[in-house]
Amino acid sequence: MKKDILRQFFVIFTTVFTLALNGAANALPLNGRMTGEISDSFNVLFVPAGYVFSIWGLIYLGLTAFVVYHSLPSQRDNPRLRKIGWWVALSNLANGLWIYFWHFGMYSLSLVIMLVLLVALLAIYLGLNIGKTRFSNLEKWVVSIPFSIYLGWITVATIANATALFSYWGFDGAFLSPLAWTLVLLAAGVVIAGIMAFTRSDIAYLLVLVWAFSGISVRWADLAVLNVAGYIAAILVLALLIASRLRKRTA
């Protein structure tokens, strides 16, 4: 019982930490620079239009709903929540620390901590067995869907963070141009979507990729090849989602 109360406390505490740090990042802003301004300072193409980042509002809304549910006395011994609670706390710490490292120019550390966040979210996702187990209507909206959306976005953000770091290090693409590398990354994203579609058929996760890839097209409307490629990637992910749902329905 004491361990469960401690777990609930740390999930609340770390959530407040990450929400406060993210709010301060742009309200102050931290180190005199906005989060998006730092992203725009890198010469990389795997970055969506600014409106796409509004998904963070949805992520934090879902995280808040989860924390309220997780903190209820009636959910203290919920085996699902016991399994993922400490991973949620770790993901919150990683999220907040990423903001700090990013704003203060510690880009190598930012990628390391982004990978920690990705691993924590994967542990949560697999711990909940999303896509392979049934949730009540309430848990679907306050547990399953929030972490599907979160993991989907951090999948994209990890790739973007890595490309920004390579640009910072002066990597010029070697045998491929920046455009070619971006097309490779989009193709890799579609492959990841295919794996998720036919192993989990997770609507929320896959729609996040559609949102991100179409956002890349919108940002690079003047770059015809990337504009078309982003939309193709988004359509392919949507097609994979539809195919996986049909397959699941007939199975």
C-alpha cells in the first residue's frame, strides 16, 4: 500500500515538473529562446509545419487525465497502473530534462534523454499491451489513447532530434543529399507504421504519423519532391491503418 501511494505521488510530482518546465520554456522563455525557434535554427528538412506541434496540447491533456485517474484511491492497486506508474514518472522526468538540455544548447544530451523518453514510452505501451488487449471505455480515453498519441509523436520527434544533432555536428549527408536523407527517413517512418499497423492496429498511434508526415508536406510546399513525398507517406500510413483494421475485423 505504501509503495502504491509513493508511486502515485511521484507520478503527480513528475507530471507537475514537466508541465511547469514546458510552460516556462516558452513563457519566459528559457535561456531567452523559444523551443520552436531553436528547431528552426537547424538546417534540416525532417521538420513539420509549426501548427503540427500543437499536438503537445493534446498530449499534455491526455497525460493530465491519466494522472487524475492514476491518483484515485480506487486505482491504487490497479495492476495495469502498477506496471507502468514508475515508467510514467521516468518519462515525465525525461520530458522536462529534454526541454532544459534543448534550450541550453546541450544537443547531444538532448538526444540521449529523448531516447530515454522513447524507451520509457515503449515500456508503458508494451506494459499496457495496447492493440492486443481490451480496455474499458474510460481506460481507453485516459490510459490507452493518451500513451498511443504520446509514443507516436515521440517516434517522430526522436528522428527529428537526431537529424538536428547531425546537422549541429556538421554532418553533410555523406553520399546522400539532405533531401535524399529526408526521403529515407520518411520511408523508415512508413515501415515503422507498417509494423505498428499489422502488430497492433493502433488507430491513435498511426494517425499521429499521418498528422506529422502531412505537416512536413505543408512546411515544404515550395519544395515539390518533399511536398509530394510527405503526402504520399501520410497516405500510405492511412492505407496501412485501414488495411489493418479490415484485417482485424475479418480475423
